[in-house]
Amino acid sequence: MKDLVSELRLRGYSDATIESYKRYNEKFREAAEGGLNDAGVGDIKAYLSGLVADGKASSTVALARSALLFYQNEVLGKDISGVETPKVEDSLPVVLTPEEVREVIRQPSHTKSRAMLMMLYSTGLRVSELVGLRWKDLEPDNGIAWVRGGKGDKDRMITLSNRVTGALDGIQQDSEYVFPGRTGRMSTRNVQRIVKRAAEESSVEKDITPHTLRHSYATHLLEDGNDLRLIQELLGHNNLQTTEIYTHISNEAKKDVDNPLDNL
């Protein structure tokens, strides 16, 4: 899998994507009768159809397809095509109300965990960006911070709220990372556990992940009247269409629409 990892890194894929692609190719290698390198379109279709039969989500099957075809075509130089998977259903992300965000953030008793939740919500950072955040990237006096080498290996500026700055003052700065693990940077899995625990301890009955806080941040910015292109820059989206999904989930904006019956 070294060639796969090298090729993915050269193309700027995230650590999470690299791990996913490795995992699916390793599973496929165990299942393919002809082995990983000698696999053909029939082997790939058989493996993917098995995932469908097992009831895997269409998004999971699509990710597995991308992982297998990347290795076969981009690493091994084959030209495999004609592998179709179920259409991924369009679904809107889960978004919390401001009150629900407030309740989730209140749950952790540990200062660092609470500051972490505040940072996720108030900046819209991805988990991979959060764990890579260093103290030297922060400019609290200017109310900003810098995401270095974010998705697509791009730097971008984010804003720091006064409440986050105050919360960070309570964290011991004995590591280069703002939220360190036991040895260097914290794992994304650990961040996910902290968010999940806070969600479970709250009364909010929604499926909450770190990305839920990112979605909530973007939606609340839009509801407050901020320009969509500004939100695009803050989130680090390459394409405005990615950001436009929040126009579909902005409940407050929908409430402000005059009902045509009332205008008759």
C-alpha cells in the first residue's frame, strides 16, 4: 500500500481519505480471488455488490468504488471503467439551533474539552484542521488565526471569538499544538469521542459529530445575513456550490419569507 499512500499524498488528499482508501483496498485484497494487482472489473463489481447486499449505505459503496478504482487506474495504470454504484441520495446535514449548541458546549467539565467544542463551532474548522492547529497560528490580539495546509493544502484565515480567546487562556501551553495528545497532536478519533460524549450528556436528540458544529456555524452565519462567498472563504470551500447547501437549511431565512396567501 506504500505506492497508494504516496500517490494520494502527492495529490494532496487528506489523512482521513488516505486511511479510507487504504482500508477498502486492504479489504478488497482479502476478498479478491485473483489478488489485488491482478483484479479486473468483474472482481471489483463482485466486491461492491457484496457491500450493497450487506446493506451498506450508498455513500459507503461509492467511497469504496473510488478507493478501488484509484488504486487500479492511478497506481497500477489500468483503465477500468463501467463500474456503477447506487446513486448517493442527497441529504441535508444535521444542524443545531443556537440553544442546542450552547447546551452541548456546556457539558464538558474539562477546560480543554470545552474550549475544543467552542473552537469547532466558532471557526467551522474540520477535525483534521483542529488537531493541527498550533499556538503560533493564533493572533488573538487581531481576532484571527491561520489554518495552515488545510484541505487542498491551502492556507486560510479564520476569526477568533473573544469567548474562545478567553477559554484558550485557561489551557496550559506546554505543547506546540493548541489541543495536543499524549505524544504530539491529538488524534481525530479522540476529538470525535469528546464531541460524542458531550452530545450524549446533553438533552439534544440529534446525531452530533464535530462536522455538525461546522455545519451549524455556517448555517448560523448565513442566518445572520453574512454573504455566501464570505462563508465560503471561512470554511475553505473550493466551490461555491458546496457552500450553497446552507441556503437549503437556513430555517430563519425561510421564516422571513412572506407567504403569498397573506399578500392576496
